[in-house]
Amino acid sequence: MEQTEILQFGIERENEERRDGGCSIVFDPASQKYAVYRNLKNGVIGLFGGGFDEGEDERDGTLRELAEESGLTDYIHVEKLGNADVHYHNSNKNVNRVARASFFLVILKSTDLQETHLESHENFQLMYTDKDEILNSWKSRNQNHDYDHWVYFLNKAISRAIELGYDKVS
């Protein structure tokens, strides 16, 4: 299922910092909802993810970020959807970034939570919602194409979750 070509997203900006990382698109089969965060400062809906530590495997790094930011750690299925080279503005840190981003579909076994370990700039909370609310949030803020990669991989994850028989309502 993994793609071989590296897709390109976003608009190149001045003074971009390189920070490779990963994002999780998380689905809860019990509620038929996607787990995302809502930024309490600006209302933006986002995917759990972040930069990889030195020498860290992309799957391990992506799942570490998911656990640290959401508290979710009980998965029944984890699958890499692909990679993309992404130019974007990181609104949480107010910095322009370029990254090789890895995207994973994560299907929850349970919604049990561990303690989160948020960084000082991470002012958000876990929420469950449907694809339409997520996509509408991103489209309303996408003037600079900062969410194009998330839209692409969310749609890919939804298709895969349906194909696997987990998502029965999208």
C-alpha cells in the first residue's frame, strides 16, 4: 500500500527550518470518529505528530508523538500511508518549516488514555470528530496551502480504513 514516489506539498517560504517527522491519522472503530486535537488558542484542528528524535525510526517516532500528545497507546492496526516533502508554517511554534513527513493510519483498539506529555507550545486537547468537520476546519484556513498534505493523507486514510472494514460511515 505504501507509495514509492515522494509527493510535494505547500509553498516554499523564506527562512524554513528542516524538521522531519510524522503524523498519525487515528480512527476509533467503536465511535466511528477520528481522533484529532483542537488547539485551544486558535481553534485549529490538527493531527497528532511531530519531529523525530536523532536516529529514531519513523514509525516509532510517529507513535511516540501520538502517545505524548494524545495519551492514546492501544492500537489494533498501524500502517504507513506514505511520505511527503512538505513546506508549511508551524503555527504552534510560529516558524516556517520544510519536512519529509511520514503518515500513518492508526486504528484504535481502545480509547484508554495514558498521561500526556505536552510541550509548552502545545495548548490543545484530544477530540473525536468526523471527516467533514476536520476537512472544513482545514479548508477554511488553507489560503497558504499549509493543510494540503493533511487533506491528501486524511482522504487516503479514510479510504484505507473503509477498505479494511473499520470505517463504516465515511
